[in-house]
Amino acid sequence: MASRRRSARRSTGWRRSPTRRGSNEEVEKHGVGEPEQDLSGADIAVVLGGDGTMLRGLQRFLGSDIPVIGVNFGRVGFLASIQPNELESGLARVFSGDYRVVQLTTLEVEAGGTRGAAVNDVVVLSGIKGRMVELGWALGGEDLGVQPCDGLICSTPSGSTAYNLSNGGPVLVRGLDAMAVTFIAPHSLHARPMVVPRGLDLEIRNRTPDVPASVLVDGHALAEVSVGEEPITIRLGDQRTLLATLPEATFFRRYRETFGS
């Protein structure tokens, strides 16, 4: 749900992505609510759910100045700052203006003639289960060779604590203007995750003749790329999405609560 205000805001900029279907998917998934509405006049969007639903909300308002705050009804809820037992008191604080807004870095990806925008990550996987894929990769136009692996994860700071973390990638603290590049099960003793600053595009080429590479944007299929096709290009996006949190729900507190012993 979203609170409203008198003057409408206009969303601006590039925002083409398969996951922009967001709110309509949630309506179909849960069987409640209404299809897409004009929410350009909202002050803040409140998401009830887990991290997947939060990603839908952040995608939905990408390119606007409407922040998104989450109430955790999921399993992990790392992006949410209100717990279910604090629903009423937490929302009362939010609607009185007691929250902070953090700008989250996004990714832009071009693959197979299609464009997408990611809040969490872009993942390139072997298109055939159980088969390794050979990925050629380059950063800033400099060739870094070919890596046999199960795939590659390019994540934002927000996404660094998700699939990237599970594969031994680095945690990027919110506020960093960088992306993490982490191979999935690389067949090498020397493949290590890398943190890449803005301005260096990541280019990935499928070098496996008989295995397509599948490109996922925040967990949703974007394209399949075969050997000889144009490279998959990933870069830090020009747009930010806005995450609202309660003042005490800092990144390090949520990190300790979620991943600490």
C-alpha cells in the first residue's frame, strides 16, 4: 500500500526491465489486491512480504522519488526494517515521517537485444543443468580470459548479501558505488571475486559451442545467449531506487541480526 499526497510526482528516465511487471505479478500470486494503478502521487510505498516482494516494490518505483519500506513477512527479510509484531507501531512512525531513505545502486544489462535493470543482481548461468559453461569476460575493454564455471554473478551492494554471498563473494556496504563480480563454481584455483567501480563495463561472451548461457535479472529470465552472439554487457545504472528504513535498522544491525551467530 502507499500513502498519498496532494501533488503528483513524475517518474523519469530509462527503466525497461522484465521485472517491472511487479505489482501485477503480486496480485496474481496472492489473489488479492488490484492490478496496476497510478501511484505517482505516493509519499512512500509499504511492502508486506519477504525480500522477493521487496525487490518487486523497489523495481516498481525504480526511477521515481518514492521510497519503499518493508514489513518482513518472509523468511530472511534483509531489506525490511519492520517486523510483523511491530506492524502498527512501525507504520505509525513511518507515516509521521520517522524514517530514513537510502539510495540503492542498480545495474543495467543488455543481452540478446533486450535490456533490463537489476536491483539485486544479474546472473549468467549455464543453460543446461549439469553442464559447465565457458565464459569469456572483460572489464573496461580489457580481456580477462575465459573461465570454465557454472556461471557468474554480478551484484549491487544490495545484492551482495544474497546469491553473491552464498558463493563466497564480498559483502558491499550500502552506499558503495560499485558492483561485485563472482564466478559460480569456477574450475580454477585462481578465480577470485572482484569489486568493480563505476565506469567499467563488464562484458561476458559465451565461449561454449553446445551450451547456451541464460541471463537472469533479479531472478527472472531475460535472454539466452549462444556462442558467437554479441556480448552480455553489465554496468552500474544511472538510476537509483530508494529504500526507506527505520532509523535504528541500519545496514550493520540488519547484517548482524541476519547473519550473526
